[in-house]
Amino acid sequence: FAFGALISSTDPVSVLAIFKEMNADAVLYTLIFGESLLNDAIAIVLYRTIVSESSTDIWRATVSFLVVFASSFVIGVAVGLISALTYKYMDLHKVENQVLEASLLLIFPWIAYLVADGFGHSGIVAILFCGIVMAHYTYPNLSDSAQNLG
């Protein structure tokens, strides 16, 4: 089972390269890319669950998988929302705070990873959902110069 979980994740790099070359619809590209990220994250959590379970009880392994995935999801979303609130209510739009503003964009996902990994959960899932929340809620709270960096 562990080997199957390890190799179950597919790699859509060639499909994404063809989409980029053909100037495919951005929504389709994003959906395929997002699905591959989620698929990789689930494969990692599933592998960890199978390797860590000492018994062969499928229900216990399923519950363990769901708990690890859900808690990693919650940690990522929570850190993403904290970043959005930080950018909304802190005065980071001033010129002298631009370095701090850019640094926090890197630190918040790292915090999500460290917290999830520290609790023995999936840091990859936490970073994935932290990034999704930050893209949706933190990005509008960035200064104009920070929004134009991407």
C-alpha cells in the first residue's frame, strides 16, 4: 500500500507545458495545476498515514488520513487569514515598510509549514491552502508596488 501511495501522484508537467505553448485558457491551466498540487499533497499525506499506522485496520488509517489532512487544511487557512488581517490593519503601505511587507509574504506560508509539521501533520497541505487564502484575501491588502511585483 505504501508503494502505491508513493507512486499514485501523476505529474502533469508535460500537459502544462503544452497548454502554455498553445496559449490555452488560463482557467484550464489553473485547474490542471491546482489539481496536480492537491493530488501531490494528498499522496504525501496518504503515504505518511500508511507508513505510520502499525495496524492494518483500514478505518483507523482512513480516520488518521482525514484528521491529518483536515488539520493541515485548517492550519493553512488560519495562517492565511491571519496574514490577510495583518496586511489589512498594519500600516505596511509606507515606503519604509516595503521590505517588511515583502518579507511577511514569504514568512506567513513558512509559518504554516512549520506549525503543521510541528504538530506532525502535512506542511505541504498547509502551505497549499495558506497560499490559496493569501491569494484571495491578502493580495487586495498589499500596497500597489507589492501588487505589481508579480
